[in-house]
Amino acid sequence: MGLSFPEQLFRTAFHWLVIRCCGLLFRITCKVRVIQLAPVPQHGPLIMASNHNSHFDPPIISGFFPRRLDWLAMVEMFRTNWSRKVFTALNCIAVDRSGGDRTSLRQALGRLSEGRVIGIFPEGGIRAGETSILNGAPMKPGLAALSIHSGAPVIPCALIGSDRLYQRTNWFPWTPRITLILLIGKSVHPPAKQKCDSEAKERFSQELMQTFLALKEEAIERFHLSPNDLPQTPQARKGDVE
């Protein structure tokens, strides 16, 4: 059953307020560089897919992506009454990462059929170094499957710098502001569902993987990044021993 008008209005207002606050917070505390390599379609279904550096990634991307995102979020974030109400109000979709979660798939397909934008981290969790898709690590199959089943194109993104926010000193107003780089890539369209055999699915997955590698190289070239500028593990950024 659909939402009542008052609930729709509340969710829209609450989501808008949270997104604006996130954008303002990171504009004040960081130097934010957002590069769109191609215009993001303002209408119709889309899947925004990004690498995952840190726990700060969803609010950063939500604050600067040009369309409102309905995130796929791990079900553990909905465990308490308070968190369930907040993440539900933010239009997040709970996903059981243990596998076989068809309910979240149906919900995501339903949102896409309404012309909305689904946000997803295809790595399945926070990854850095050799485990990151920016370095060619494999993705979970959910991204390609969701795109093929819905027909929605994928907007690949690369976020660099958010892992530095684990260092508390980087939040202090008297320290130099860190740079956050969000590269928004060109749309990648899935093969037609009716003609999509296993080979076509594999080619599409490989195409998506290549786009993330290309975005990383684009960021390195544009901003003259060193290896230390690229995503590190939370433990490394916190100064902990692996």
C-alpha cells in the first residue's frame, strides 16, 4: 500500500533537510570538488554506484549528487526503533547481505519504476587498497542484476578523500581543510533484458568495472593525486595497526 500524502510530504521535507545539512556540513569542514563528466539525467530511473571508503560516504554523496538518492542500506542499520524510523524516513531500503534478499530487490525495482534513483555500493561494504573497485577488485553481482532487471542506467561515481575524516584533527577549524573529490561518470546502459544471456551479463559487469578504473585515473590526472591521496583503510587513517 502506498504512503499517505502527509507521510509523503514529511519524508520529502525530512529528506531535503538532511541532504541540505549534509552538504552544508561538508562545505564548511572540507574542500569539496564535484566533477560531472556528463550531465546527470534529471528525469527517469537511475542507479548511482560508488566505491565505499568510509562511513561518511552516504551523507557526502547524498549532499552533492544532483538527484535525491534512495540508498540500499544493510539491515543492521534498522535494528532499533529509532534508527528504523530515521532510515525509513530517508527512503532507505534495508538489505540482508547474507544473500537471497528478494524483498529489497522488489522494493528497489519498485522505486526505479517510479523514476527514482537508487544509491548502491557495489563492493558490499567499506573497501580500500586492493579490495576497492577503484583498483579492479570484483563487485557484488547485485549492481548489474538490478540494472538489467530494471533497465535503469548506472551512473558510476568515484569518491576520494572521505577516509581522511576518520582523523579527528581534520575536523578542527584551525587545521587545513581536507579535499573531497566526487567524480560523477557517464551513464552506462544495461543490455536488453530479453536478450541478456550469461555472456552479455559478464560483458556488462566488465564494462562497469572498467568505468571505475577510468574514474580513478581521471581523478589522479585532474588533481595530481599521490598514492597516499587514494582511499586507505579506516585503520590506516586512524593510525591503528592493521
